[in-house]
Amino acid sequence: MQDRPRPGAPVRYDATTERRVLAKLDESPPSGLATWTGSEVAKALGDVSADQVWRVLRKQGIHLARRRSWCVSTDPEFAAKAADVVGVYMDPPENAVVLAVDEKPHIQALERAQGWLKLSNGKAVSGFNHQYKRHGATTLFAALEIATGQVQGGHYRRRRRVEFLDFMNQVVAAHPGKEIHVVLDNLNTHKPKQDRWLARHRNVHFHFIPTHASWLNLCECWFSILSRKALRGASFISPRQLRQAIDRFIGVYNPQATPFEWTKRTVHPVGFKRYYSDLCN
């Protein structure tokens, strides 16, 4: 006969222990608590130590105190739209220009008090006051050329259909005589029921990403670079000064731009797992 563990003695970590820990997480936490902690899981199981619980959590990448938000695409045409966009990225039509177009609306011109702080431990850090003054906002339209990584920008107060078409007219003018393929999101200003502008521009073809799948639009990558390098931590006293800062960044960025290389041929929608215990399956 195999010896049974003494009451209260921790059991050896194995697949069964892992399943028990994950199953316990699927239950409601003890009364008075909003969420489980590793120690509370160990206490509820009785014969599993907190170290064993944390080993399970680390293995599965579970962070009980961390919360994140995201959008999960429920587009019924996800596969077809994703395949279309990925195909344009990886196998563009010969002699055609492929652009990823997007808007960054309501960029705030915030005036902040900034400077350097000397901390009690001797370290010096840069920072800014939590209080600020608002001086208006601006909307940036951007077209990222997939082959070169270069960006064409346009500034507007709003992002209605009229602003979108004005920017697209500039994009078309920048590529005379070229066949143009444009990757866009599903904003209603991009896809009216009867698109007379697109009908007049036979050389322009729109490719719409699935809903809630902005990561498929490579222009979002450039927006992230813009935010980190030109906007975050900066202070502006007017929308005009903000627009000038963006234009200076584009002017510095384009001469040294490199393309974002898309390498994943097959893209699948990602769904939620409703229970922790499903992670073992």
C-alpha cells in the first residue's frame, strides 16, 4: 500500500494538483474577498502549499491581481477579411502601392509643468506635474506605405467623411498613375452604403480589416512610435504647436524609415477561455 500524506502535509506537485488549483480558481472566492490570492487558494485546498499554487500560476502565466482589457473580434467574416489584408501585405499586386491608412483622433494639446526632481536617495528623475491646461485637440490622418515604411500625414479638426476624402485626395495625388490598395478599419466614414468617391477612383481599392482587429492595420504600429517618441511627456500650448511637432517628427522619421515586415500568413481569431480549468485542455 502507498503511504497517504499526513493531514495538513503538502502533497507533491503534479498534474492533479495543477487541475485542483485551476478548478478552485473557477469557484467564487471566500466571502468578503473580490478575488483569489495564492495564499487563499492554498488555504482553501488544505493540503497544497502556497508555493505549489504559485508554481501552477507561473506555469500557466496567470496573474490574479492583474487586469487587462481588450476587444475580441466577433466578425463572422474574420477569416476572409484577415486573409485579404494579409495577402495584400505579403503578396502585393505588381507595381501597386499598398497603404495602411488610419486616424488618431482627439490628440490633446496639454501644457504641463515639467522638470527634474532630486529624490531623497540621490537619484534624479524627469517628470511633470499632474495638473495641466488643455489647449484644444487635433486629429491626425496617416498613410503608411507598406513597401517603404514612409508616412504621409494630414491634420484636421474632426474625422468626418469630408476630412477622410480630403486626405484620400492628397494620398491619390501623391501617387499619380499608380494602382493603390488601402487597408482600413470599419469606421462608418470609410464605408458608406454608396461610395461615389471610390467609384470615381477606379485605381483605388479598399481592404477592410475585421471588426475589433486594429492590430491588423500596420499604421497602428507607427502611431505607437509617434506617441512614444514625439507626444508622450511633451507639453504644447496650442493645437498648432502640437501639429508642428508631429510634422517635425514625420520629417525626421521618413528619411530613415524601414518597413514593418508582416510574416504571419495565417491569422486566426482569438476567443476567451471561460474557466481557468480549460487551460489544462
